[in-house]
Amino acid sequence: MSLHHYDPGDFFDELFIAKGQPRPEATLLIELISALPPDSFAQRQQLAQNMLFKLGITFNVYSETEGTERIFPFDLLPRVVSGQEWQRLERGLKQRIAALNCFIHDIYNDQKILKDKVIPREAVESAPGFLPACMGLQPPQTVWSHITGTDLVRDRDGSWYVLEDNLRCPSGVSYVLENRRVMKSTFPKLFQTLDILPVDDYASQLLDTLLNLAPEPVNSPCVVLLSPGIYNSAYFEHSFLAQQMGVELVEGPDLVVADGYVKMRTTRGLKQVDVIYRRIDDDFLDPEVFRADSMLGVPGLMDAYRQGRVAIANAPGTGVADDKLIYAYSPQMVRYYLDEEQIIPNVPTYFARMPSSRPMCWPTLTAWSSKPPTPPAATAC
């Protein structure tokens, strides 16, 4: 399979700088692929898909009528990011997550950023993820979002941008871990030769994070992963992470609040739960506080959480920072809370409510009978 004649054209290509010129970090990969026999790449792609099928790596698609479960799609061609580039991304992501965490804590407590009119109050209070029931919450160590999923994209010149933030119940890491395992078995020489950062310690790092949240000093804190159940689109990940961490995978009916503490039903009676890694949305966590019709949550959970008798990751209320309007204010958050400039910029975003920030564009034209009307010089969207 030869790539010597491949021409990336005018757009940024993650493997090639120009025709026949691989990027330094991708040179070995291109050499390995070019040395393969004509049909070998397609065979390896099929082998990888077969491995994913045998591993049971699936996701649910609710809109499909012929079946809900699908094998996760896999691209055999890996994305190679240079060490220098990754270090900048790492700094930018840490900066962003720190600012978002400060924002969430501020919004549910002192609201200084609103009082200083850095962000309009109506932008926050109109956000679907803003939960007044979370006002005054004090999560352990004042950390609200312990696991964050940040979507990154590149433009035509290769610059990175943040597309969106996911701070409620981010999912997808299980596919990263399993895809890496399949990739290593498909291109072992690539991993043997290049100093590629490992990802296989994710589950142990996640468990350490959760154990450190235990609100009371105990020798062996009890951690559970709270799932909506088998019909959730990310259920494979829920079961995968619970198994990898060695913690119990539970659903709402498995937990009960007794004597002010969250406890798990077991064959030996009730067992106190110290930390909940929740994978259900805020609205369904506690029917006594949020949606009264929820069958997925635990009645009384929020009261136990507010009393500091159980830790929840991520904390309830983090969805306010997922909002698409709030996303546009992240540069202001970084300046306000960290006194820094944002390292990874947002995708260019415009406020329709602010005429000065709207891009200029032609209006939508309807059909005409003979000739189109003469458009104005410009009009605001």
C-alpha cells in the first residue's frame, strides 16, 4: 500500500506536510503502511473489527429499528500527535478545566462573576443545566468536575480549537482504552519504536481519584458506579470501568438512604457507600429534589450529599458549564479566575443578542419568478 503519491492539497493533513512528505511524528507510520502488501491494510482493518466484536465493544442506537446495539467504528489509521504539541494541549486543557471548576463553584455560591458583570446573569440562570437546588453546595475539596470530556477540532491550518465541554457525565474513554489495545496488536512495531504515552493506567488513576473523595476517613472506602441500566447508550463503558476498577456496578434501586447515609443492598444486608461515580444525568439523581418521576435515582441522595456523608463525581450541577451559551464565555472565565489568556481558543462564536459581534452575511433569499432582487450591501444575521 503506497502513499508516496498522496497529495494532501491545501488543507491541513495530520500525516503529510506536502505530497510525498510525511510529518516527522508520522514518518515511521507511513513507512510501515507503505511496506504492507496491497491487500494487507484492508485485512488488518477487518481483523481489528473482528477483535472489537469479540471484545463486545458496543454502543446503543435508540433510533434504529432493527436493533439497538452496534460495534463501535474503528479507523485503523492512528492519529499521531507530537510530544511538543501534546504538552501544549495538556496545559490548555488543565487551564480550561481549572477555570470551569472555579466558575461552577462561584455560580452556586458567591456568584462574584455575575456581580462583577463579567457574564450576564440571565445567561447563567436561563441555562438548562443551572440547578437552583445546588445553591450552597460544597463538594469535597471544592472540586465539582472530576472527570471532564473536552472535544477538540482542527481547522485547515492545523490549529486546535475547543468545540465543546462535557462536565456532567462524559463518556467514551472505554473506547479509547480498547482501541489502543487493538491498535497495539495491529501495529506492534509502531509502539515498540516510538515513545507513545500509555493510557492503560486510566482505570487505576480514576479509582485513586474517587477514593480520595471519601468524605470520612475510612480504611477501605466503598466506591460504586451508578448506571441507568443496560439500555443506556454507554452501558458498555459503565460495566467496563466498574470491572477495571474493581467496584460494584449499581442501579438506583440497589441504593437506599438509611440513617442519613447512602447504603447498598447486598446479600449480607446494607453496606455503606462512600463515593458514587454517577453516570446518570442530574435530573434523575434524586426524585425528591429533581424529577419526581425518576426511577433511576435514589430518594434522599441529595440530602446525604449536602450533609457531607457521601461524595458524588461529578458533582450535581456541573451541567451549567456544558451550556452552549456559557461555552462562549470561557475566555472571560480564564481571565477572571486565573488571570491568564486562554491557551486553546474556542471555535469562533457569535452572540446573536449582540449586534456588534454578529458576522455579516446575506439574508436567506426565497424563490423568485424572473430575476433575483438586488441584495443590500450587508445585513446582520
